[in-house]
Amino acid sequence: MNRTPADRPDHPRATERFNEEAATTTVKGGGEAPDLEAGVAAIRNVVKTLPVRPGVYRMQDSRGEVLYVGKARALKNRVANYTQVTRLSKRLQRMVSQTRTMTIVTTNTEAEALLLEAQLIKRFRPPYNVLLRDDKSFPFILLREDHAYPRVQKHRGARRSKGQYFGPFASAGSVTRTLNALQKLFLLRSCSDGFFNNRSRPCLLYQIRRCSGPCVGRIAPDAYGELVDDAKNFLAGKSTGVQARLSKQMAEAAEKQDYELAAVYRDRLRALTYIQGTQTVHAEGLGDADIFALAAKGGTMCIQAFFIRGGQNWGHRAFFPSHTADVPEDEVLASFLIQFYEDMPPPKRILVDRDVAEAELVADALGEKAGRKVLIERPQRGDRRKLIEQASRNAVEALDRRHAESTTQTKLLRELADAFELPDVPKRIEVYDNSHIMGTAATGAMVVAGPQGFVKNSYRKFNIKKAATDDDFAMMKEVLERRFQRLEKDDPDRSSGEWPDLILIDGGRGQLNAVLEIMEDAGVHDVPVVGVAKGPHHGREGREVFHLPNGRELTFPVNSPLLFYLQRLRDEVHRFAIGTHRAKRAKNLVTSSLDEVPGIGPTRKRALLMHFGTARAVKGAALEDLEKAPGISKATARQLYDYFHPNG
């Protein structure tokens, strides 16, 4: 039995949130193939060492891969249940048969265990846990408060900037529409601080009445502060007071016969009315709340979410959690909620369409995370019940669309397997492309598609390191070599689902032959490869030629759904490759030869560029001139001179 300290890398954020005593316990077992008796024996060995206290357990196979993460009020009692094989479902019996190792983390409370469970599920994505498959972060609106004239902007990611965050919004489109409304209503600046500080006259946004022009003094700080307060009230759901104030200001301007100012207030009122009219979900008086409804059909579950903040609807999104087979719906919803709020602050109230497993515990855990009380409610009547019914309808409709799309996708993949003579319908398709300009900033790209569409969290970028960057064959060879070397190292027995069932290469017969040679050298003989060439008329869509390893060439009718699908795959890898290349090229524009010189950091680099003007001038400067640069010692000047003049 090995004790592992709480600050080990495999114990994510434990020292930040939890105060364990004997933090982690690992008990190792043997065996490779699934074996129910061996799994039960390994678990029994763990049970002997477990305390009767809250914690989290991880079940692992013989290679240490995490199979399942669970939490318990009493670890000893909960883990012992897995030794009662006859009481387990088929799914859990399969899990036990693969279990050879367990890792145990004790916590102070069951709520802490539930929060840690969500962290570990998100990190390890175990195959026997219900998984929230949406990896996108939600956008927020940030009203920054680190400047005399606060800025309003869209924000994703960690909330580290000083200011107030309003969200989440269901999509970037929802944020954009709200930001446009804020600009029309409150005339707040959206420009960066650098842009703001270098203005000598108002920009276009001021001319079209979407900014009050604080950068050039067109509005006093106090007046701008009033606009900021109005924006906060609007985002907090107090739009009635904002509307009354705008109406009063419009009337006062009209009485003074300042019709131009009155027109400005009129336009702002119209913007406010428009935003209020676009609310498809009316939740006045609800405050801050999230609404969830679940629908199940054909082995698939959909959870529809509405985001209400300050009584305003900030959008909705459908989620399709995976690994839900044989899992009760109330447990799926509970697992979804705790994972959903892992990276997001929970609102004061959560409305659901059905009972949630261990609802009181989930609410306590979310309340502990938020630092205040969180309510989970199942409305039975009134306006809140109508909101739940609307969410339920949306969940059913989203699930029906998903099934329709899945049926179409499955049909396309079956046709693709027949056309390319594949042994089975592909579950993972990898598409490759390169991008460069005259050999500069060369990058490779891989996108992945499957039965559920594009798998964006599996996309990969490759910086071309060894190949001549004007040789497309060599670049593709380097990309594929690196890809399959990693696969052979990480998953030699092909059990993780990371091996492709089909590879598509953007290129003709030459590129295909180069890839086949790479695959032969790597000892990979059973992964089909197809080259996609533009055909004799490069500018005409629908004339693509598909090159197969056996020498065959295929074309499809210009109106073929399968051709459209393959074009989408090719266009997606083009988009991803070009975006990667542009990002690399943009990064190269802000770097210089000084970045490679040992001992020259940002401060000295800035001093040299300010003194000499360009990196080229620094490179060509004499030793005496370098010694005269501010902040550069004689030793540093000599080091710099020797770097650029190795022969003296």
C-alpha cells in the first residue's frame, strides 16, 4: 500500500480545495485480460484498507487507465458494494472485470467528494462515467473596472480581469447581439486601452452613435459613470428603471427643443424595446436561474438548458451526454449538473423537469462552490412550470433533430465504406493537410470526424521541423511519421479508439504514394488511405478525383450527398490548416533574431530596439556601439557581438 501526498500531479487542485489526511491510497493488482474474479479480488484488497469516511475512488485497469470515478459518503461501504457481483448491472460487471488498481482520495465532507469527482471526471473522461461531451467554454460579457472609463467586451476562459462578469450566454451570437444593444443603449467604449490612449479624434463608432467618445473628452467622467451604472442595471435585469430614465431624458430634451439629443434617446429606447421583444423565454421575476429538461429516445439523452439572468433570457443550448446506457435518468441529470458547473458559477436557482438523484447533496456541493445557497427546484404549477414545459419541448425537438442527423450521417458513412471498399463503417476519419507561403511558417493539420460529426477536441496541429518547407511530400511525411510514432507509443494494442479507420489526404497520386510508403515503414498495413485531388478543372467544385491505394480513381456525380460530405471534410481541414498557419505567421511577425540570443530578455531587447531602431541594426552594430546602448553592460555587449559574429 502506497501513500501519495496531496500535492502530486495526479491529484488535481486537491491542495486548493480539500484538506485530506491520508490523501491517496493505491492498491495494485495483476492480470491483463478482463477477469471478473480478479477484479473482485483487487477490490476486496482495497476494501480492507478503507476508512468509513467520505471520499472519491478511481477504478483503473492493468495499465493504470481510469475506468470510473465515483464518490461516497462512506468509502468502505460504497466500494464493498462492487464485490456483490450478482447485484450489479451488466455494465458495472464489465467494469469490475477490468479493474486491477484503485486510487482513493479522502475528503472532509460528501459535498467536497462530489466536487472532486467532477474535477476528475473532466480530467480523465472515464468510459464508465456519464460524460458531458460539450468542451466549449461559455462566453460572458465583461464590464472592466480597471480604467477610468470602463470597457465592455466579450470574454471567454478564466475570470481573472478586474470587473463584473455577466453570463453565461449560450453562444457567441447571443453575446454579440447583447453587446450591440449595449453600444446602442449606453454608448460604452469597446476599444482596447492601447487604441483608447492613442486617439486624437473620435472613431467611427462615435459617428454612428455607438460610443460616447470618452477617448477624446466628448463625455465627462461622471456622465460616463452614469452610463456604466445604467448598463449594470440593464444586465442585472433592472431594465424598467433604465427605460423610465431614458423616457424622461427624451421628454426633457424635446421640451428644450434639443431635438437631436431627443432623437438619440429615442434610438436608445428603440434598442431597449427591441432587445425586450426578442426574448423568446419570458422569465420576469425569476432573477438568476438556469432551467434544465431531459429527453430520452433510442438510447440517446438530450438535456436542454435555458440561461436566465436578471429575468432575461441569455440563450439556450442542447447537450447530449455520453455513456448514459443503463444509467437512470435522475443520475444522468445529477452527474450532468455537477460537471456543468465545474467551470461555471452556479446561479441562485436551478429549475429541473424531474427529480435529481441526491438533489440535496448536489445543491449543497454547488452552494459550497458558489459561496452561497443554491436551490434545485422542480416546479409543479404557474409560470415556472410553463418555462419547464417549454424547455422540455425544446429537448424533445433537439433529440429528434439529432436522430435525423445521425441517421443521415450513418447512411453517408455506410456509402463511404462501400465506395472506398472499407472493411467496416468508419468510426474515426482523420483528414490531413499542410499550409505555408513560399515555405515560410509551414504547418500541418489533422481534423477528425466520426458518426457524430467533427470531433474538434481531437484536432491536432503540427509545426514542420525537419522537412524542407517547400516540399509538400516531405511535410506530409513528417506529419504522418510523428502521428503514427505517437500512436504506436501510446496505444500499441489499439484499444483507446484513437487509431483511424480511414485517412484522407489532400493531394493526388504522388501524395498518396508518399503516405503509403510512410505507413509501410511504420508497419501499419491495415489503415485505408485515400487521396483527394481537385481533378482536371481545379476551379470547379464537384470534379474531385479520389485516389485509392490499389490504383483505382473514383469520381462522384456533382449532386451526390457523399461528395458533399467529403468536400466538407476537405474544407474543414483547409480551414483548420490555414488558421493554424496564419496564427504562426502572426506570431513570427512579432519575433526577431534578438529572441534567440542567450541573456537578452524582454527589457534588454526593448532597450536595444529603442536605441538602434531595428534588430538588423543591432546585428550589424560594432562592439563599441553595443556597449553604449542603455542598460547593456560590456559583458552583455560582448556576448551579443559574439553571437552575431562567431568568426570575430
